[in-house]
Amino acid sequence: MRAYLINLDRATERLAAFSRQAERIGLDFERIAAVDASTIVAVPPGMSPPAVACFASHRVAWQKLVAGDHAWCAVFEDDVHLSPDVVGLLADERWIPHGAALVKLETFSYPIKVRRKGVAVGGRRKLHELLTYHCGTGGYVISRECARTLLAVTANMERPVDDVMFDLAVARSLDLAVLQLVPAVCVQDCVLAEIEGRAVLHESQMQSVPKVTPPRLKGMAKLARELGRIGRQARDFAKRIPQGTAWRRTLTVPYEP
């Protein structure tokens, strides 16, 4: 499958660092010029220019997948560290179970819940159904049908892209099966830096954009948003009640190079 790298034109150091590790492990990729937050004019309530720009950049990758003839693609952000194992995974998509829509390849290194029973992938990794929100869009695999669905429902970009992709209430409402690879094959540098107790290698390019305080929702708009959130949580909880807890497990997904 094709691998896309999202990278700002001005983030040359990040591109160079990603290119070096890609060459080292034998990963071919196509660069996508990320949307620059400084060009964003319209910002939905609760969002910021960087969040809109990030979302728009991922939509470009989805559009490329839908317009092409591949059934799947991988999308990476330019600050990720990659395991060499990622090359083998992208070379053959038969490891992805039938019916899956999204596979999260990264970890943000905090506790999440997954379905206890997993599907073996290679010698040391498994795929588990993701049951709770796991933030980040540093690395994932997406099907063409899923990309088409997300493009259709996200034109307004009213929530951060990882909220839409990995909020399981959203996934269930769209009938999308979301899987987590355990251990992960990629991790964002900001996460790995915290694990290793060091400074990040490249500061986020979004930090150079002046901070914009999103307008506060008032009155009925705020009430509608909160009622929607509570409704999604209630439906999600109701679906889980009959199955108990033995079928799921809590874990912090490790990153193993």
C-alpha cells in the first residue's frame, strides 16, 4: 500500500529526519504538503487554525486514496519514529482483518481499553479492537471506503481530526471498525521524548502560529454540544452493558522498534 507523509513546506528539518529513517528501513513514501495554519481564515467554534490545518492535511491524504486504485494507504505525520517492521506491514495488506476500516499504528502512551482477544500479526504483534478514545494521528492505516466516508462527513472540520477518527462513538455511528496494533510500530517524538526523559528533537511548527483563543459557545449552542456529547457517551455505554468486562482489557500500548 502507498505511504503518505504529511509535512509543512517550511518543516525541512522534520522532512530530512523522516527521510533518513525511511531510507534506513527501506520505506518508500509520498510527501503531502501540509496545509499551513497561517493560511486558515475560517475557524469553527472550539477549533483553532492549527487544528483546522491538521485536519485539512489529513483530508488531502484521504482524497488521494479515494482518487487512486489502492484499497488501503498509510498516513504518517513527520515527527514519528518508525519500527522497521512497518515496511513489512505496508508491503502486504492481507494482515488486516476483513471489515476493518482503520488501524491505529501509534501509541500515545496512556491507558486505553481494547478487546481482549486479538489477531496475531507477525511474530510479536496483535490487532485488537479499540474500545476507548486513543488520541493522535501520527500513524495509521485507512481503507478507501473509510476515507470516502470520512470525507463525506467532515467537510466542516468542527472537531480535531483524531477526535473524529478515534472517538469510538463517532466510529460506531458510521459503522467503522477501528483496530489498535499492539505493540505500536510508530510513536510521535513528543511522546517518545517524555518516555525517555529528553527534549523533543524538533519543536512543533504549529507553535510559530500566534495562539488564537477559540470563541466560547454560549446558550443553546453550548447546550446542544453538551447534550450531543452526553448522548454519544450514553449510547456507547449502553452497548457495553450486556457484555460485561471479561471481554476487554486496559493497557498502555508500548512502542517497540
